[in-house]
Amino acid sequence: MGPTPRELALQLQQQFDNRVHFSPLLADGRPLSLEQAYAVQEQLVQIRMARHHARRAGLKIALNAPAAWSKHGLTEPVYGELLDTALLSSGAVLSMSDYTHMKFEFEVAVRIGRELSGDELNSVQAAADWIDAVAPAVEVLDDRCPEKTSPDAQTLVACNVNNTSVILGQWQPAVSDFDRDITISSHGAVIEEGNVADIVNPLESVYWLAKAMARKQRSIPAGAVLITGNLMTVRFPSAGDQFAFALGGLGSVSFRCEP
């Protein structure tokens, strides 16, 4: 009999704690199935909830572009869980010594206003009816891959898609129009610009997450925070770096890194 999901999750948490570089997670020498990977993720989330006296706060979508999921041999994106203790406010100061290999992704966050069952959604656009607020968000991850090796999808899922925290800007009234300019700045200078509508449709992410949860007989509760997919270049910071991320008409979020 092979290792249980709980045993594999404890192994993963120890790797994060000890700053161990990435290696594929195996069970009896074999890669996990996606179903096994989600079972490990659930145990890892429970371990972290107990450690930090945390509650579930929402969900994240990853590998949300067809090119990203097909590269990993998948037919759809993957998801991870967000905990309430991992939701930080703009102005956060992050300690790089807490990470093996810190990285950031820049995303649109949405807040669900009333319980959402994927079975109730009949179109992508209809997802807007369940959103009561939006905000710029920066996801902070520890991918444990200093050599920038590409992790396999199953290990990525088991690791809760490497989420450690999410830095949120002020919540703004819900919108259904995501034709919004993006500006990324570092130390006050613009380093990248774009437009949300050219990259990710946050409503598609909400729709997919709701449907993915429904397949597991889960709904998305009122108040849940969903981060809807990376918009810009993934950043690997150095100590002393400062960043700001602004969304046209939807506010901004800023943070800095210390050793």
C-alpha cells in the first residue's frame, strides 16, 4: 500500500519549510494522477489551516490559458485554495527569507456576493451576476524552482499551485467590463503595460471555477475571493524591490520585499 494523501502532504509541507528545491511528487515511484494530486492538495490545505488557525477564503485559477494547460498534458485549467490568513492588504512588506524562490503574478480579484453553484451558470457572462466587488491582486508564490524548471501539473496541484498569499487592493464596485489598462511600476517607474481584455477574461475564470467546484458537489460561498489568472510577466524579485500594480478605474496595489 502506497503513501496516503496525508503522508504526501506532510512531505510537501516539510519541503516548503526546509526550502527544499522542487522535485516531482511520486507515489510508489510513479507520478500522481490528477485526482490523487487534488487529494494531496486538500490535505496540505488542512495542514496549513490547522497551523495558522485559518479558514478557507476562496480559490485561485492556474494554467488558465489553453497553451499553458495543453503544455502540461491537461484539458482544462487547475485550481488551488486561498486561506483567510494569506490575504494581505496593499502596502504589505514581504520577507524573502521566508521563501525558496519568491515570485509574483498580477491578477484581477473578484468577490462573490452570494453563494454560487456552477449548476446555475448557463453562460460566461452570467457569472457577472454573482460578483459584488473587484480589486487588483498580486499573488505571491514559492515555486521552489531556482533553475526555472517547469513542474509537472500533478505536483503543482498537490502543492496548492504554490500559493502563499495574495495582496489585495481596495475592493471596488463590481464591473462586467474588463477592458481595463494595466500598469506595473517598480520604484516609481513603469516597467510593463497592457490591457486585461487582451489577456484574461475574469468572467471565464469564475465560470470555470464554479463548474469545476460543481463537479465535486461544491458551491462557492458568499464572500469568497477568487483570483482569476496571471495577466503580465511573472516577476522574481530581489531584496529591496518595490512594485505597484494599477488597473484602470479599479485602483491599485503596492508592496515591497525585504531580505
